[in-house]
Amino acid sequence: MEKVSKATSFSTILIGLYMVILSCLEIGAILFCRIAGDATVTGADITVMTGGSDDYISGYLIVPRILGTVFSGMAEITVLLLAAVLFIVLLILLAVLIISCILIKKRKLKADAWMKISVFSIFTCVAAFLIQSSVLAVLMAVPVVLGAYVLTK
């Protein structure tokens, strides 16, 4: 029977920690989406109440706060899409965590290491090239390094 190394345990705990942080970000994105939605409704109410405005620029009526309504509506849609992407990543991390726990319980440490290397290599590439965040790329590379350490041991 293979003994579970500290690197395997640490990388699995790290995935759980990533899930907790991502869950907090998800909750924050949903709350911000709710606030942006309220701002949209408030801006629409203000726009409706200013029917007698006589501000004209080049023949166009400029209703006060209309840009706030437009931008808060765009913010709501953007944050909603961000929340959806974060939720998909959260589900992927949950699946990786569950599979990792099952593989560790069955003492299939090499399969666990290869799974972490493959999944987190993709996450590292996305973080480095699409998101262009070096901090996030380093955080996503830690399970890859730990998986490689388990394979070489």
C-alpha cells in the first residue's frame, strides 16, 4: 500500500481552499448583480419621472441619469456572466476535489497526480494567457508542481 504523501494531501486541501475563496467571490458577484439590478430600476424610475426636461443638445433630448441606467444595466449583465463563469469553475473544482478524495481513498496517487496536473495546467494557461494574472497563474500552478513532485517520488 502506498503511503499518502504530504504533497498529495496539501494539494487536495489547496483545492478545497480555492473552492472556499471562489464561493466567496461567487456570493459577492451575485450580491453585486442584485445591487446593479436595483440601480437599473432606480435609474429607470428617475428617467420616467423627468418627462418635462428641456435639456437639448443638437436637437436630442438628454434625460438626466440615463447614462447611469445604461451603465448599471451593462454592469448587471457583465457581473451575471462573470457569476456564471465562476459557477462553472466552482463546479469543476468541486468535481476535482471529489474525484481527488476518492482516488486518495483508493490509494491511486499517480492517477490523482495526473488528474491535478491536467486540470490545473489548463487553469494555469487560462490564468496566464486569457486573464493575464500572474498571481492567479502561480496559484493555479501550485497543484501542478505538487502533482509532478508526487509523480517523481
